[in-house]
Amino acid sequence: MIFCVVTYYRFKADVERYFVCINQIVKMIKASKDIVNLDLDFLADSNARLKELSKAFSKIYNNSAMLETGNVTGSISEIIMDYLRMLTHIDLIKFNNMVKLLNNKEQEIYELMDVLGFIESTIAIASFRKSLPYYSVPEFVEGEISINLEEAYHPLIDNPVVNSISENGNVLLTGSNASGKSTFLKTVAINAILSQTINTSLSKSYKAPKFRIYSSMALRDDLEANNSYYIVEIKSIKRIFDSLDDNKKPLLIFIDEVLKGTNTVERVAASTQILSSLGKSKAFVFAATHDVELTTLLEKEYENYHFRENVTDDEVLFDYKLHKGPATTRNAIKLLSVLGFDKEIVDKSNERAAYFLENASWKVEI
């Protein structure tokens, strides 16, 4: 008995980590049998293949009874089985037999994983769809680079404001702070990604070609790599340029606050050329900016849209609705007042802004 116990743990230590693999295969076989027994009509094709695979693994499944399941309950039967395994090495013997049976079934194991994985993913997608207020099955079209999105919303926002857009040209978004530009970019991006992956759009309808999707959004400086915010920005945009290829699917590009990490003059100049170059490529570009100068500089290459707000004496109210054309209002200075900044700061800020708009230069002293 002592000899059996010592040799049991010595041999088991060498192969115990492989017991986990065998147990997972056994669990997949059991899951296959359970799914087949449900006899669901819409899984008829999968059931037929699962039946064949279950037969191929029948000897392995039948030999698995003596293996540890990994579920420790401390029951009397479990303790007895542990002693039986130690004295007879029955689980090690069965394990070796199962390994021999599995040696020629690698392809079947991967196929079993694929079929069960597909079923599990469809369950997840169905559950996700059930949780949504509404969704649509996307329509993919070839040829013209365009996008048609009706009443789309962001899934992580409670009581979201829906927006629609139908365009076959690049889009430039302007608007004041917190008006909804970034959220709209993310809404379109999420809809495109979910449509092309799980065939589900968070909208009343989605119609577009299949894109390769790239973004330059929510960036931050990288202290470990010694990269400033601006360096991170231009590297992110360079990655997009490096991906342009006429022989592949068109790109759907999202850029939020183009080159905001540098000074105004160079930002406007470089942003204009970057967006112009992307706009002339095989790509569909959604870009958001605070620089209203871009709406004029790029008016021949980009369709202008904006978000607006309603400003009162003590608050700024947003409707979060997408409007055609460039933004005509600003609220950055007004927000200083709403949040309690000193009146002198607010008044002089407004005076400086008004002087610049009238004279195209900054007044040194006010």
C-alpha cells in the first residue's frame, strides 16, 4: 500500500497538468450530448455534426469516469474514490489509454471546439440583443464608399439621444465642449464594429460596405516611452496612413480633436493637410475638431456637421442632436461663468476673443 501511494503521487505529478486538458475535452463531449438531446430545430446542422463527433469520442468519454473532475466536495464517495485511485492507479491507466485514443483526433478536437464555440457565441449575441431597446441586422453593400445609419445610439448611455446620418463623403464635426462630438464618433465606430463582427447594429438600420476600421481617439502621453501627447498623436495618425492600400477593403477612420497637442497655427495648417490627404484616399473619414477654420479650408472635401447648445444666464443646455453645417456657437468661456469663475476673468476672456475675431490678432493688454 505504501509503495502504491508513493509511486502514485510520483507518477501523477508528471502528468497532472494534462488531466486538466482531458477534463476539458470530456466536458465538451458532455456539453455536445446535452445540446443534441435538446433537439432544437435551429441547431439541426450543428446537432448533426455534434452527433458524429460524440461517436468519435465515445470511448474517451466512457473511460473518463475514473478521472478526477476537479470539483472537490469532500463527500464519502469522493474520499473512497481517492483511495481507490491511489491503490490501483486506475486513473493513471485510464489517462494513458485516453491519450492514445486522442493522439489521432486532433482535428476532431478543434472541430468540436469550433462548433461549441459558435453555439456559445450565438447565445452571447442573442443575450446581448435581448438587452437592447432595439437593434437591426446590418446590410453590407459593395462599390460606393458610403454609410447610412438611422437612429443610432451608444450602448453604454442610459436614455441615449439617437442620431442619424447618410453620407457618401467624409464628415467633419464641429461644436462646443461637451456637446456630443466624441460620443457621436464612438457611436458610429461601435455600430460599424458590431455590424461587422456580430451582425448587430445599435440602430434602426445600418447600410455600408465592409471597412477596415481605424481610430485616433482618447490618446494620452506615454511616460514610459518618453513620448509627449503630440508625439503619441502623430504616431497614431501615421499608423493610419501606413494602412492605406487600394488593394484592400476601404478604411473607416475616426479622428477626435485633430492634433490638439500643439499650437493653433501649426495645428490648423497640419490638420488641414492631413485630413485633406486622407479625404482623397480610399477611406471614409469622420473627424471632430474645435478649429472652426477647418470647416472653410476643407469645405470641398468634407461635409460639415455640428452639435449645438442653448446658453442661458446660469447654465448651458445640450440637445446632443446632429445638425447639418458648421458650428456657429462657442461655449468654453460661458462654461467658466457657469462653473463659478470670477466675473472679471470671464469678461476679459470674452473681450479678448471678440478682439481677435474682429482684428485677426491678439490684444496684448485689456
